Amino acid sequence: MGCPIGHFAHRTPSTFAQRSLTAHPPWIVSVAFPRYVKRSISHSFAGYSCNSLASTCRIVDNTWMQFLRRTAHNLFRRNRLVPSLGRVQPATTQHRVSLDPAHRRSLRRRTCAIGCILGALITGPLCSSAFAQQAIVPAPPDPAIAAALAQVSPDRIHADIATLVTFNNRSTLSSNDTDLPPGTGVLAAADWIFAEFTRISTACHNCLDVKRDDFIEPPGSGPTSRILKPTRIVNVYAVLHGTDPAQAARRVLVTGHYDSRSTDVMDTHAAAPGANDDASGVAVSLECARVLTSSGIKFPASIVFVAVAGEEQGLNGSRHLARLAKAEGWQLEAVLNNDIVGGDTTPGDALQDKSAVRVFSEGVPATATLDELHQIQTVGAENDSPSRELARAVVDVSTTYFHPTEQHAPVTPGRSHSMLVRLVPAFHPVLIFRRDRFLRGGDHTSFNLEGFPAVRFTEWSENFNHQHQNVRVAPATPIEATERPDFHDPVPAVPTQYGDLIQFVDPAYVANVARLNAATLAVLALAPGPPRNVRVSTANLDNNTQLFWDPPAGFPANASCEIVWRDTSAATWTNSQAVAGGTSITLSISKDNIIFGVRSVDPAGHRSVAVYPTATRAATFPMPPAAK
Ligand SMILES: [Zn+2]
């Protein structure tokens, strides 16, 4: 790996800017630094139109921007500042940095030191490894993906949910009913979803392969079985086949369940609108299909858009589809399950957070063998299952396509928050490090059980009056003050509306969930596949880390890998180092203190899911490819 800063230092700024301007669209970069830092920057960059009064520098050069990003992130992270990319527009990046007030004083003392470091960075040659390691910054936005996300329509999402509600009761068991009014019941809903995927396909010149996974579920045994006689279940899915023959076997998948339930899970006739649970998830799947198929993007890998039934009876539909996927050899790299993503809007509800969606992921893989469990326990890998790395990839994507604001996150009970001034994206995933909510399950688990990485998206706060409930209004019953001594004002007596009605769903919120899903699907389907056979050597007692891996099938010639890492106590990746070529690297960082991953990246910056290395005693490079 070269030494970019030492190299740049010998070029005059004007030569450099001209070269980059001819090769790239001009980047107009505003870098707003806290004034204590700014002085050293503006001193070092004398002549670069740094405005010492406004604390900004304007640099018309994308390479200098890269340098500033790296410098800012490395230095500010060390000083416990909170840098983040600001609003990003085509060819324009605004980089803002907020200062943790608690550290302002100590930073002031260190200003001189920072200036010295910056001076050294700019004027002197630098060891390549020291500079190549950098704090992770968001990948550059892909204009085609951004354009697709802009097409996500809350109106279409609302229309999808409204249509699904018209089937009255979408209980999976209703497929056995013969007395349903026409146009109601679960099979009518399946027909509509199939027709809708077909319409989407027609609009893209039959780009989708629309299919039914249609089967008879045998009755379950045991007193808690929710399927008492053979029951027809229909999953509907549409495949957008990858355009690269070498990568088309790779698949990423988005799903929601279209069956619904009322209070009695065996009741097939009472109204069960299921607007939030889970017409909202089906609407995400449909809308992702619409905007990605109409985007004009050629995805090398395949994308599968799914709506399953049987969820409320025991995940029967997704179980069948996951087993089908395994039997047919689908190379599923990501399953995004959306279940209850309506952003419940209930008057007076102070618990909801419309800026957040929870992303649940299992820690220890459901399919881990005894040997694998032993290694997970030995090396502390219980927080690095493939599903959890997928959840981290969702966060990585979100930082590119959802731009931070300078507002505090809403504070709701149970939501951790700090006194630090933080840049909080207007919409962002919150990683929940557990498979699912307490005592509850979802379709992602069916895929986990077949060994596929899968996560669940769910709104921040569920309103249990609006799921799994018959539609009804409970009369107002004034609560006696003695029952609620914590209430100092009279408790209002208002009727309570029960039922999963569309009036409680926020289409704008569902649209944000759809954008996050679509962005994740698009990035992962455009990125090279994740590296295979990622290993960390434990052959020597030393404080280095030797990593090696095999490229995935169909790895493009212009793609590369990068190492990511974080503290063992950190939730998401914090640092990265590019690997210019080859399939191994030795880092002078102790593997004992850090968690490493390896991921693929293409020249446009599309990043694969990271892969956690398994420990091996092998020490020599290259390793022979592991047996399949
Ligand atoms: Zn559900």
C-alpha cells in the first residue's frame, strides 16, 4: 500500500486540484471545525481559502476531501469528538464536526499537539500502515440508489395496506373455508399479491420471475398446535435475477407476512385487518420491488421479494420457503424480515419514536455445531454471528443514505441517551442484540434455523391494543385515583379503540423502513460477495494479527477487501484498513484486544457484509482453499 500523504506532500496544491478536477466531478467541501482545531487546520492549509472567522475550509478537490476526512476522523475520535457526514448531495459533501462540550477544555490544552500532528502529516513522509488505518466513514452514496430511494411512495404503501385490509381476515386457516364472501380470506390475498408482483414485472419488461410456493401443511401435534387439519399455505415470491452469471447465484431477500389474526388465532371470520401486523411488511416488500426494478440498476446478484403466510400459526410459510431455499441451493446472503413496521400512531402515545426502527439479530447462530459453539465461547464470538454482521451492514448502509441532523434523539423509556451533543439521523436502525422480542418469534428465525443470515425490522414501540385484537371499542371507564396514585391529575376517561386498523399506520414511517430495506438490498446486491474462509492465525504467541481469506465466487477483478475492527465492547465497526491486493494481511494490532472482520468492496464503495474470522493454527500464506 502506498503512502498517500507523503506522496501528496510533494505536489503543489494547484497541480493536484487540477488533476482531480479533470478526473472527477468537482467536490465542493465545507469542513466546519471547532475553532480550537480549526486554527491548526487553517494554518496547515494556508492558501486553501480557510475562513478563520467562519471556521470552514472550502476545498475544490475530492482527494483533499478524503485526506481531511481521514485526518478529522482519526484526530477527533482520539479527542472524543463526534464527527459525522452532513447532508450529502451529488458532487457535494458537507462535513460537519460537533464537539463534545465535556471535552472542550481538555481539547484546548491539546490544540498545540494536534497542530504538530497535522503539520507532520502534511509536511513529512508517513508510514503507510499508520495512515491506511482509519476510522470508518460512510460509503459514498450511489446516485442510482439514492434516486431509487427517492421513488419510494408513502401513497403506494398506504394503498397496498388498504388493499390487504379489504380481505377482511387473512388467517392462514381460512384457506380451508368454503363459506367466505368472494374477495376475502387468505387465498384471495395471495392472488392479489401474485398479481401485484406480476404488474411490477410487466412494468420492467418481465424482469421478475414471479412464483408461488404452494403446499399443504400437515396438522401439528400437541395441545398448542395452531394448525389442526391439512392446510394449504401459499408463499408468493418474485426473483430479480442477477445480471452477472458469475454472481447471480448470490441472493438477498426481503419478506413480510400477509396472513393476519384476530384475538382468537383460530378464528377465520372476525375482522382481522392486520394493517401493521403485517400488511406494513408486505408493503415494504412490494415497494422495494417497485423502486429497485424501475431503477435501471443492473444488480450482479439476485434479489428476492417475498410475502409469506402461516406466520401467526407458527412460522409455517417461512419455514417451508427457507427449506425450499436450502434444498434449491439458494446462496442467501441476507434475509430482511419486516414485521410490524407501521410506526403505530396513537393519539397521546409518548412512547413511539418515528426516527428509529429496531433491527433484531441472533447472537449465537441457531445452527452452530458443538465445535462451533466451543470456538464461539473460547474466542468471544457470541456477538458476531452472520446475522449480527448483517445487522451491522444495515447500520453501515443507513449512515450513507440517511443524513444526520443535529437534533437529540427523542428520549423514550428504555432508550439510552447521553448528554453528549450527537448527530442523530432523521431515521436510523437501532440494533437490538437478541433474536426477537421476549417470548415472540418471526419469520427471520425460520431462515436462521436453515443457516441463513436473517434479521427482523420492527417499529420502535408496539401498541398491543392494535395487534392480535378483535376490532372493537372499549367504553370509557374512569380510573379511580386510588388505582393510579402516580397520577396527580384526574385520569381522563376516553374510549379505547382496539384492532390492527390502518388508521394507526403511518405510511411515511413505513416508507422510511422501505428505503432502508431497499438501500440495504441494493448495496449488498451490487457489492461483491463477502470473502470466504476468513481465518485468523493463532500459530504464534505474538501481538500481531494475521488474517487470510479466499475471494468469493465471481469476485470482480477491480474489487478489493478491507479489514474492519472494533473494540470488543463496541457495537459496530469503528475502524478499517484497505487491502490493495492479495488475500492476507498482517496487522500490528493484537487480536486479543480487538474484534476483526473482513469485507469486500467494489470501486464505487459498495460494501459486503463483514465476515468474522475463525481461529486457525495455520501460519503460512496462502492457505489452500478449504474443502467445500
Ligand atoms: Zn407479525
